[in-house]
Amino acid sequence: MAESQTQFIAETKLPTDKGFYRLRGYRHRGPKTHVITEPTCMIYGNVEGLENVPVRVHDACFTSEVLGSLKCDCKQQLDMALEYIRDNELGVVIYLEQEGRGIGLANKIAAYKVQESGADTVDANRKLGLPDDIREYSAVRNIVDDLNIKSVALMTNNPRKINELEKEGVNVTSRIPCVTKANLFSEKYLEAKERRMSHVLNDSWRYFDNAGQVFESKDEADAKGDFSDYSMTWDEEDELGNIAAKGIH
């Protein structure tokens, strides 16, 4: 593989709640930081030697994928991509250890704390002296080469990701949208992704309620929305003084 930065370790068959996939493990040395990470890829079908293979390049999100956070759309996009390649019987999801657009989990938690004061995801990083996005994709180029994939149909909403992959030499022939349904906690994050980071979301981040009604703001949603099956409101406290989030029982 290119520059010997990414080493293939093993492949196994993996049964999941979404179906049966090929799981490949790699070990990668970053070209600038020389930090060792372990990218993986989930494969459906025989992608070797093909053109226009559906590929999702997905960066780790511990808070949503493990803890169930509703602040972002990462887990939804991962699930969507895995289901897409299963339903189309062909494709790859490459999973990279680049938490928080590359700043790491602890820094991401610190940025979340800053966001509690009203800053969006971009300004929160900047207030902490952190970059907007430092992800790099040399591992993707190497994995695509390892699988002998001639070209990819990239599953993304992010123009930067397309540009970065093309700079690495990945032949991106088309884009498959990964637009998910927003919730009351992810709205501001998704708005910032579209308005400040040029993600193609088509205003999908608007507020919605249980009945599927869409609103322009939290205040409008609170005034007109149907949240009848929620156990607590935004400001209601339980017996311990904890304020629950809407939608969490």
C-alpha cells in the first residue's frame, strides 16, 4: 500500500443486528503525527476491482455510538451507511479513530461544555484554541488501494471530505447523501455544519416533534409541538433536582 503507512492485519466474518459483513482490521501510522491508529472497514459483497463502489468514510463518535448522545447525527449516519450497503448488497464503511473532527474525546467533551454557554460547534473549538477540523485521510487511500477499488461513490454531506480524499488520490465519481432526521438536541449542531462548514443538509436540521411537525426554533416547538409521550419538560426537575432532556425517559 502507498508509502507503507497502513498495514492490513486480518479479515473476519461479523454477524450484526443489521446483517452479516466482512470486517477488516488495519494498523495505520499518521503521516504527520506518526500516531498509530487502527482503522477498520465493514464490507458487504465483493468490492475488489470494482468501480463506483459505495463508500462511507466515518469518523469515530464515542458519545453517540456508545453513550447514545442526541447532540449529533453521527450514529444515525453510521447506521444509514451500514444499512445502505446491506440493502444494495455492495459497499464499504471505513471507520477511522478521529473523534471530534480530530481533536480527541477529552477535547470534544471540553467543547461540549463551552457549547452549554451558547457557542456552536465551530466557536466552541476556537474558544479552546482548537482547530475546526484536523482529520486526515491517508488511511482511506491505502485501504481503497488495498481492496483494489477503482473508484468510489462517496456517502457524505461534507464537501471537505470529498476534496481531502481527492487530494489523497481517491477517485470519487459521485456523492450519495447521508441526510438524517434532526432532533431537538442536534438542531444547532446540524445548523452549524450546514451554515459554517458547508455541509449539504438542505435545512434538515429544523426542529420536529413526535407527530413529524417541523418548527423554526425550540420556543416554537415547545409552544406548538406534540411531546405528549415525554415524561418531563425542558425545565422540570426530578426528586434529585436533575433536569431531564426531552425524549429521555
